[in-house]
Amino acid sequence: MSSYTENKDDLLKRLRRIEGQVRGIQRMIEEDQYCVDVLVQIAAVRAALYKVGFNILQNHAHGCVMKAIRAEEEAGDQAIDELLDVIFRFTK
Amino acid sequence: MSSYTENKDDLLKRLRRIEGQVRGIQRMIEEDQYCVDVLVQIAAVRAALYKVGFNILQNHAHGCVMKAIRAEEEAGDQAIDELLDVIFRFTK
Amino acid sequence: MSSYTENKDDLLKRLRRIEGQVRGIQRMIEEDQYCVDVLVQIAAVRAALYKVGFNILQNHAHGCVMKAIRAEEEAGDQAIDELLDVIFRFTK
Amino acid sequence: MSSYTENKDDLLKRLRRIEGQVRGIQRMIEEDQYCVDVLVQIAAVRAALYKVGFNILQNHAHGCVMKAIRAEEEAGDQAIDELLDVIFRFTK
């Protein structure tokens, strides 16, 4: 079960836009556009992916993690460790 | 003119793989897969984009920036400022 | 109440070492040492502070946050929001 | 020779303030203050160090790096590599 079910449509719309932006970067490179302009676009896609991830993360923390903590001691500790682990992987 | 002309094919191949990964994340969300698995995939795509950008950045610094610095005082200072600006935008 | 009471001595020892490193950077600048060497030292202090913070963060998540979530619905949601907020402030 | 000679006094003033902030964090821990407040302070010190480093970095890029690039081909490439390396160490 996932905690993002409610805003699934919004997430999918954003990811389709990101897919289009990645194709746009390919076109820029094929057309030999200026390095800095390509880099600015790559930074924009990374920022957009960050926002999508942050949204999923928030829902996960308020959904799955809270449920696990309320269920039992050990499951809660595991959920917290998993949460911190994925956040630090994500913010690197 | 761009400084990445030599490894254009490699960059395009990597960006096509990234495009496929973004489609993969859409599928994961459609199938309601576990939040943490989706987040790990988003982190992987961000890391792959970072590597593509870093490659372009290195070529840019050794190519365009050095050329501008050798050309004249003012162009060199501008190229350095633009380089630092895009790096910090990129590493955010 | 804090969640780091158990490893207070270790945290204080590490912070005293960090204080010494900051003084060391001042000396490097007074002696006009090479910019890159100063920057490497600043990066080291930032990394050391990150580790201290991460340690406090882990104890906080397993301590205060879990307690708040078990106590009542609203307190739990607030603790999760505060946790995510401080993590993203911290990883910037 | 360093590229930050001109704003040495400003850098030293900022580093003395940072040293004081690190001592302040030690006091907070000794007094068992709330984890999140300690974390906010650690984030503030990391941000202050980042600004000091960025300042040194800018002067270095416009000073030492440009001089090396103008001096000879190989020294310029080395200076660029060293610059990129320290930036990515620094922004981690």
C-alpha cells in the first residue's frame, strides 16, 4: 500500500512533464546548444524531481510511518530508520 | 559552440536511459508501489542527471571558460562568474 | 526534555574539537595559507557538524517523535512536520 | 599567496562569530535544550561556514585560477580540476 494514492494524478502529470523536459535536453545536446543553458535545464529537472519526491516523502511520513509507529515498537523503529535513510539518500 | 561535442553520443545514450527511468517511476506510481521504493528510484534518476551535468560542466570549464579567460580580462571574469553560478544552482 | 541525553559527553567532545578546528581556520587565514587548503578545512568542519546533527536527529526521531506519535494524533502530525522541516533545513 | 588577502579582516570576524556559535551549541547541549532547537543552530553554523567558503572560493577563482590559466596550458587545466574538486567537496 502506498501513502500517495490521493494525489496520484498530480504526481503522474508532473512526471510526464519531467519526461518531456528530459527529451528537451536531448534535443539541446543534438543541436549543440551552449553548455550553461543545458546545465540550467538539468538543474531544473533535478529540482522538479526533488519536489515530486518531497511530496511522496511527506505523505509517507504522515501515512505509512505513523501507522507503523502506532502498530508496535519494533515496526516503528524500523519505519523511522527507513525514513531517515531514504531522506539522506534523496538529499545527497 | 559547445564544449561537449566529443562525447555527445555518450551523453545522449545516458539521457535516453534517464528518460526510460522516469517512465518507470510513472509505472511504479500507477501500480501503487511502496513509497520508499519510488523514492529510491527518484534518488537514482537525480544522481544519474547529476553525473551527466558534471560531465558537461568539466568539459565546459576546460573548454569555453579557459578560452574566454585567455581571450581577454573581462570575458574571463564573466565566464568564471557564470561557471560558479551554474555550479551552485546545480548542486542545490 | 532532549533525546540525546545518553550520548551528551560524546557530542560535547566532538563540538569542542569542532571549535578547535574553527580556530585553526582563523590561523590559516592569518598566515595567508593557500585558498584551497582553507576550503578543504571548511568542508571538513561542515562535515563534522553534519555528523553531530545527524546523531541528534536520529535520537530525536526515535525518541521525541515516536513518543509524540504514540501520545495523540495531532501531536504526532506536528512532530513529523517539524522533523521533516528541520531535516531539509539541515541538508541544504 | 592567497586570493583573499583583501577581505581577511571580514573573514576573521565572521569566523570568530562562528566559533562563538559553536560554543553556544555546547551550552545548549549541557542545558539539555530541545533537539530541534539545537539542530536549527547547527544548520545556522553550517550555513555561515558555507558563506565564508563561498567568499574564499570566488576570490580564488577570479585570482589564483585565472592567473594559472593565463600562465600556461597545463597549470590552467590543473587549476580548473582543483577548483571543481574543492567545489564538489564543499557542496556535499
